[in-house]
Amino acid sequence: MKILNLLETGQAGGIEVLCKNIVLNSKQDNRICFLQKKGEIYEELKRKNAKIFSTAELKKNIFKIVRRLEEYCKSEKIEIVILHHEGIFCEIVYLLLMHILKNVKFIRYRHSSFDEYAYENCGNILKKYIAKKITERTLNKSNLIIFVSEAVKESFNNNFKIQTKQEVIYNGIPKEFFENYSKKKNYNRINITFVGRLTKVKGLNLLIEAFNEVHKKIKDIKLTITGEGEEKEELRKEVEYLNLDNCIEFTGRMENVIPVLNETDIFVYPSICEEAFGISVIEAMARGCIPITFNKGGLVEIIHDNINGFIAKEQTTEELAKKIINVIEIIKNKPKRATEISKNAIKTSKRFSIENTIKNIDESMENLIKEE
């Protein structure tokens, strides 16, 4: 099958990484078009000679972009088009292609839970209404909707009347996260890590504040923040203000996070939004890290409190700090229990391999192509 994946940008993020892994590991003929920006993932795939291109030079001219995509799909005999990113621009491009390419199947891949706040930011009431109608149309005009968790599926079905066929396919991680497993044995210092995009919805200010509270009681700890984003400088200022420069490190984005995760004891993912899935949490669990997250979104489908990780019930500094202290005490005073939780995390992560994800996606697309 020849599949064209549509992404808004090629910057580093969970959606982009998943699509990169699909392109690099799938037996199907997957390609990617980056509609507006290129970025790190685009450059990485370019170096690996993947089938990618960008329409960024067309500067958001919808009609020129649609024309370019139409010509590409027809010349390359594309059978399926998959839209991954959110936003009115992407969805209009997708709808126009759907109107033009009658012999192509269309899949709407929803990586994030429905967010009413996003529509509030559209502007006035009319713009908000139009935006929601466009979303509803893309959902109901598609041949298939893929959700990355039951939580995402539920959030959309609670807000839209959807007639389209729907499936839940969990995200997966590459095989290297399961290979050559090694873990540090010295617990003289507890290493805490976050990996992800540095944005407000990831709750990193809460993590830094919680770390500060923990550090007042337990000195031999370190926090590593890996990733890039618009909040980076504000977070750095907060760290400086709290005089935590010597125990909080910003590494920037890393193509290979396995070495960092190998040195990690506790992986904290303090997202305050309805997190759809959390691919970095699975990566951390695969390397034996004990995860802590909030009781929101798709992560509660993965993490079972006090079994393969820990869930903070309230989105507060106090609750997060209490959970971190709890896990540190388990690691230091009950090492067998900590090892058991770590092994449970690894076992859980193996359900979420990129091979399983691709297998499920391929089966869905094959069934779609067979349908008349």
C-alpha cells in the first residue's frame, strides 16, 4: 500500500516521532508531507533517505498546497491519506483533498483528546462554531478514525455525533528501548527525569516546585529535563530563582534518550492536560524507570498505581512532591519492592512496541482498502 501521512510540522514531538518510527519500520510504502514547517524530525528522516517532502515554501497557500498534494497523490498512486495534526489549516487541506481524490481512502488519526479551550482561542463565537464544524466534518467524512487511547475516543464521542468507523490503536516505541537493558545499581543519588516538549500543558512548573519541596527534605537528588519548547527560558528562570541550578539540568532535545533513562530512577510526567497517551512514559518504563503521573487522560490506561508506577490524584505541588518522596523511600528502604515495580513497568511497556502499533495500523488499512 502507498500511504501519505500529513503533518503540520517536522519539529520534535510525540506525533512526529511516532510517524518517523512508522516510516522507518513499516513494511508498507509510507511517506510524509510536512505542510508548514520542516524541523528536526524532517532533517533526521532526510538523512535516512526516507520518502518525505514539504510544502513549507508555499507559505500556507492552501490552494497551492492542495494542488501540489493532488498532483503527488495521482502521480504516486497514493491509496490512503492520513491526517495526524490538529488545527483548522490542516483540516481544510484534508477536506479539500477528500473532495478531489475520490479513489483514495482517508483516515483521521487523533493523537490528542478533544480540547474545548483550543476552540475558545479561535476568536469570536462564529469562528469557534466554524472550527468545530470543520472538525466534525473531518471526523464524519473520513473512512476511518484512529484514536491513540480509549480516553481520546471518549472525549470526541462526548462532544461530536460521529458515524464513522472508529478504532483504538495505542502508540508504540522502537525495539532499541527493549534491547541491551542496563540499570544503575548505586542509589546514593536518586535521579528524576522528564522527557517531552517544554510547554505549559506539560506541567513542568509543578514538577520544579515539587522538586524544590522534595529537595528541602532529601538533598541527594537530581532532576534532568530533556526537551525543547517555548517555556524553556521561563523554567530556567524559575530554577535560578529557587537556587536549584546545581541539581536541575536542562539537556535540550536528544535524539537518543536511552542513556539518560538508564541513569533514571523516577520518571515524572506531570501533564496537566488530558494527555492522550504519553509515548515518553512508555520509553521510560521500557528502561525500568518508575513512572509518576497525574490522574488524567490515557495515562491511567497504562499506569496502575503502586503496581507498575504511581498516580498523583491531585494536580498540585504538594501531591506531586508527596508521591516523589514516597517513591524515593521505596527505592532506598524497600529495594525489592522497587525492583518489582520496575519489572512490572518493563513488562507493561512490551505491549506497546512499534511493531504492534504498525501491525494494527496495517491491518486496519488493509481492511479499509478491501471495503467497497
